[in-house]
Amino acid sequence: MELKKYKLRAECSNDVVNFLNNIHTQLHSFKFERWKNLPDCQLIFSTELALDEIQYCLLDIEDCHVMAQTVQPYRLYTGNRNYELTKKVLGYDENNKTFNFSDKTIKLD
């Protein structure tokens, strides 16, 4: 698989820590950036995961919606939020408890 670089914005460093705890085995590298005098921060990271897989992971972590709504490939990053992003938009099927990623389908317990 191909290594991809992403960037996202977070409301606070605790959100980043929660994400890293959930995805650390899938990361190749990461860089954490805090904003001066603000709790907001940014994370730049490299992984083989597709964008929709990262977004789903973030939406599954409590209070990480800002990160899910701002994560983009590094070169396309704007920091703007996609307020319409939900698990359903990403292809989650509540009835079958499956998620249809761009390249595979996963059955959730």
C-alpha cells in the first residue's frame, strides 16, 4: 500500500492523544503543532489508511468530530470544517453494521 500524508485540526491536545491512542499502530510518522495561546492544535501524519478510514475512526472517538471534519490530504488541507460529515455519509450501514470503505467492506461487532 501507498504511504499518504494528512493534516487535521483539533480543538485540544487531548483529542489528538485520543486519536493517536486509537490509530498508533497504523501510523508511520506524525508531527504535533500547538497554536500559541489557544487550545487548538494541528496534527500532520503519514499512514497507509485511506481518508474515509481515518474519518470513520475519528467519528468513532468521543468528541473528535472537528478532527474528522477537517482531516485532508496534506497538500489539500485548508482547516475548514465539513459540517455534513457523518458515519452515514461515509457509507456506514446501521442495519447490517457494516462500513463500506473505498476499497473494502468491514463488518462491525
